[in-house]
Amino acid sequence: MATIELKQVAKKFGNNWAVKPMDLTIADGEFVCLLGPSGCGKTTTLRMISGLEAVTEGAILLDRRDVTWRHPSDRDIAFVFQFYALYPHMSVRENIAFPLQAEGEKKENIDKRVAEVVDLLRIGHLLKARPSKLSGGDQQRVALARALVRRPAAFLMDEPLGALDAELRETMRAEIKQLHLAQHATTVYVTHDQVEAMAMSDRIVVMSAAEVQQIGSPAQVYYDPANLFVARFIGSPGMNLLKGRIDGERVQVSGAGNTVPIPASYRSALATTGGDVVAGFRPEAAAISGNGGSMGGEIYAVDMHGSYKLLHVSVGEGEGASIVHIRSDRMAPYTIGSPVRFDIDPDMVRFFDPKSERALGRGIASPAARNDSKREVGQ
Amino acid sequence: MFVRAGVRTPTHNNCDNRAACGVMTEVRTDPTIAERVAASTPEPLARRVRGLSDRAIAWAFIGPTVGLLLAINIFPLLWTVYLSFTNYRANRPNEEILWIGTRNYERVLTDPDIWAAMQATAHFVVWTIVLQTVLGFGLAWLIDRKFRGSAFWTTIILIPMMLSSAVVGNFWKFLYQPQIGLFNYVVSFFTGIDPSSFDMIGSVTLAPWAIVIVDTWMWTPYVMLICLAGLRSIPDYIYEAAEVDRASPWRQFWSITLPMALPFIMLAVLFRGIENFKMFDLVVQLTGGGPGSITELTSINLKREAFEKWRTGYSSALAVILFVAVFGLANIYVKALNRVKQR
Ligand SMILES: Nc1ncnc2c1ncn2[C@@H]1O[C@H](COP(=O)(O)OP(=O)(O)OP(=O)(O)O)[C@@H](O)[C@H]1O
Ligand SMILES: [Mg+2]
């Protein structure tokens, strides 16, 4: 087991930055997700850690040892590829045994280790088969077994569940998490699926356009996004973001009669701005409130999500008009076109600078955010 | 596409929930082949086609091909088998044809000349395959490194294969000239041997190697191409996986490169084996089977027996024996190839 440290690591392909200089320290036994939209540089980052891609700048430390210019085979890492990359001409058993044979391990040790991981992943009945005959989930298990068999210092996984269907993904997600808990192995996991990242990781590295946007626990990136990108990207739908002007203890948004409260902890931070801010709140931060309520609008669409309903509310008119998402009771009898008023929990409101797009007054997150365990996040 | 011939039957049923059970059920029975053919045929022809059964239509389609195949492939084969049991001579068509049983076969199998030819063929086939496979795979492996100018070198290497074998035979004759030949000059340059002291074509010991060298020179590029296709078919991520699995380059070669390219290599061996078993033109051009009959391969021998000595029955028996041998070997080989490919 090992720590992983990236110091100003960057990669350029030709004249384009695939990854701009980034710092990241991963503790021993930690499960870290690299999360971001397609093409943001997640795979490139992972491949640099593995040594399959040379860095353009910076240094990579594995267990405090500088491995920047070491071969992948010198780094003692295991890599799980998106499309498994099993050896097609070898049986499942030969695939799993391959890393041990490559190390010149003794035969009885190989047999013992293979039997162990095969047990762990419950693929004993597949040992004689060729990879191409297996289902996607089984191929993924074999790929995991091949990675596990050697007890590497760290696991690197590049969208290992990307090619599976939704149901299997959830099963495998739980299995990988279980394996991680059992082995306590340092793991870097690449995904573009935020639900997966939320569910699995200790920490998430949110990336976009070759840059790290935020590094934090699932609860942090969910409740305290560092900037507008993270606020929009995390959660489905993302945070409601409304342009507004500070007016005393409230922010005026989306035209007349709509205001968002400013919690006491933010007042000093907001005082330094020119008055223009972007106010943000999650769909579950709004509570529908009969006829009172500091905001109101017309129901534009209603999505049934099973355990809850998501209301799309059209708020304001003209320039400030926008759609706000609100979570409501699954039994609530809202109809499209009817008016609705709601209040926003002051503890759950966040503010951003419209120019720099950065969060204002970060680090003064409400107790609600800090205490929330990640299991309650997302859906 | 088949709508014209298809039959659509709207059926109404009394069902209130439109979304759940649908208002209209479409039943489409598949049209027969005859109907489909008729639908895409001009009207006068279509009338003739329409009544036929699927089986009749199928026969109408494959009939001409089967007829042609029978006429120019199967019939001559059977006729050869028949002739091999007779004393027929094609240059004496008026003579009575006698059924002589297996006498031709006995004669072929006890003829030392035939065995000498078989031996020459085996020497030629085995050595060309060994050399071409080793060199072809080696070249492919080098070219696959994708160094600068590898495309240029690929083109250069492919040139011999593009020449006509008659031309190749002819100019290698000049290259092999003891006095003025480039081959002898190069050998003497590197070894110090007097160039006129050996004659590749004229010497009984060297001539079998002379034809092996020329064929290897000409066809190694072909084996290289097939091996290159095999190497290129191995995706990069397999090597990356092997890299993180800590396999040494040596192990990567033996555990991944070679086994994964093996079906391609085997295919190249099959093609070259078949080609060289029936090798004729290049060797005739180069040595004419000589000196003596040292490089007289079975195909050359067969041609002499059939069209110079006109022993048609006898040469038919030889042809049948060769056919059975090659067919049997090729079959066994293809089975092995399929087993390798199935992995
Ligand atoms: N070998 C390469 N040569 C040139 N450009 C590359 C190469 N590999 C990646 N890139 C570019 O670098 C950027 C980041 O690629 P990367 O594969 O890391 O993205 P990603 O976040 O993994 O995306 P995805 O979710 O689609 O896998 C992309 O713009 C990509 O086109
Ligand atoms: Mg990727």
C-alpha cells in the first residue's frame, strides 16, 4: 500500500494542454475519484500516474519515492482498463496468473494467490474459459482479479464500469467498494458518472477543460462547490444558480418579488462584492410554502423520480427569467401551469462571484453540510 | 423493401386503452423468394418466375455456377482418376485404351526418379517456408517499430514480390554467373572466396540452395506483409496491460506477440506451402531442373512425363497421388489453424 503524490504534474499533446499543472496528494488506503466531462484529462492523469504516459512537467511520487521517469513495471501499480484489456489468447486462469508469472513467482504460490482472488470475486467456474466467451460483468471481474492478484501498491481504474449496463454497474460498484474496504488499497478511479463518484469515493477530484476545479469529499463538492462549474456539474439536476443583486439581508433574483436569504455567516464575505452575485441552492433546499414564500413561479414541468417529484418552476419574467428545480413530495398533486411559492433554507444557500465564477466566502459552510454523510447525497 | 410482396392485414379489436394494446395489429407474412424475385423483375419475366417454388428459384440461381464448376473442375479431376487406371497416351489418340488397374500407381511409387523429385520438392518447400517465415516475421517485427521512414522501407521491401517470376528467374541467372554475377561477387567480398570458384546453378550441391535463395528473396516480403497485419492486429492496450503486469519485453514477445500473431503466421505458411509445392515457372527459368535432375521438382517432373514423354496414364496416377497428399496435408493443417484462430 502506498501514498501517491502529484506535484505540478502536467501533460501537453502538441500545443494543447491535456492536463494543466495539478497538485494532488492521496493518502494510503484512500479511494479517490477523478470526475469530469469527456475530454477533460482524467485518463491522461491516470496514465501519467501509471507511467503509461510521460509527464510534460512535474513530478510523481509513489510512497514518497520519485517515480516520474520510471517504467510502469517499476511502479508496482495495477491498472484496470475501461475495456478490460484481457489477453484474448489466454484462459481466464492464465490471464489472472500472468502478473505473477511475469514476476517469476513459484508455481505453488501462484496457485494459492489465484485461488484466493478467484474466491474473492466468485469466478471459480470461469477459469478454463476464454475471455471473449464471458459477459461484460465477468470480464470486468477477471480484469479486477488480474489487478488484485499481485497485491500492488495502488490500483488505477479507468472507467472500469463504463461498458456495463445500469444494473450490472450498480452491482459491480458495490463489489469494487467492498473490495476496497477489504483490501484497504490506495485506489484512483476515473469516471464521468457523478453518481458513481459520489457513491464510492473518499475524495473526488473534479476536473474540467484540463484543470482541477475542486478536490474534496463527496459532501464538500456537493454542498460547497468551489465554482459555478462544480455547482452545475455535480448533482442531477445541478445547483439552481440565479443572478441577483444584494439588497440588505437578502438577494434580489429573477425580477420583482423573488429574494434569496443571506445567512449571517456570509454577510461579511458578500459585503466586499460590488453587489452583483450568483445565488445557488440545491433542489432539496427549497420548501413549498402555501402562499407565503420568498420566491414564486409557474410550474413548467413535473418529473416523477419514484421516491420524489422534481418540479421545474419558471421564475421571473423577461431578462431575469429562469427555470428553478425544486424537489417535492412524490404524492404532491402539482399540475403544469399552476402557480407555486416556496422558501429557501438559508443554511443551504451558496454565493458565487459572477465574474470569476468562484464561490464567495468558502470555508464557512453551514453545519448541515459538514455533518451530512455522503450517503444522503444525490439520489 | 419487401412491402410490395408483403401482406398486411389490419385487424380491429375492441380495446379502449390505445397505448397499452394498440388499435391495429399488423401481421406480415414473409413473402416467398419467388415473390421477392418477381417484385424486382420486369413484368414479362416476373410472370414466369412467380409460380416457382423457393427450391426451384434457388437452383436457378446456383445452377450456372455449379454447372461451370462441374465442367472445368470436377469432371477433369474424375477424368484424371479414370485415366490413371489406363495406358492412355494423349499423343496416340487412335490407340485402344486398356484398363490396366493399379499398374501405373505401382510404377510411380517404385520409380526412383519420382522419389528424387519428391525429395527435391520437400527440400525446397521446407527450407523456403522456414527461411521466409523467420525472415518475414523478423522484418515485420522491425517495420512494426514504426521508426522514421518505415513506410518507405516497407515499399522498398515489397518490390521483389511485384516482379514476374519469369523475370526474376532470368535475372538471377545473371546474378549467379560465376564470372560477372553480382551474387558471387558479394559472397567473395565478404568471405574472400574466389568468385569464379563456385557456380550456384551449375553445382549439384549448390543448385538446390540457389532456388531456395531466389524464392526466399522474392516471397519473404509477402510473408512479411501477412505477419505485419498480424502484429498490427494486436491492440496497444494489450501491451500496456502487459507493461503494468510487469512482463519483461522478452516475456511480452513470447507470451503475447507471438501467440497473438500465430494465426497470421500459420496462414502465411499455408499459402507459401501450397504455392511452393506446385512451384514451376521460377525454377524452370532458373535451372530448368538441372544440373541433371537435381532441382527437378515434382511439378516439373510431372510436366515432363505428361507433355514431353506423353505418358498420360502414368502422369495421371502421379497427379492423383500428389493431389491426395496435398489435400490431406492441407486439411490437417487448416484444422490446426482453425483451432488456433478460435482462441
Ligand atoms: N495520445 C494523444 N494524442 C493527442 N491528444 C490526446 C491524446 N490522448 C488524449 N488526448 C487529448 O487530451 C485530452 C484529454 O484526454 P483524456 O483521454 O485524458 O480525457 P478523458 O477525461 O479521459 O475523457 P473521456 O471521458 O472521454 O475518456 C483530450 O482533448 C484528448 O483529445
Ligand atoms: Mg478517458
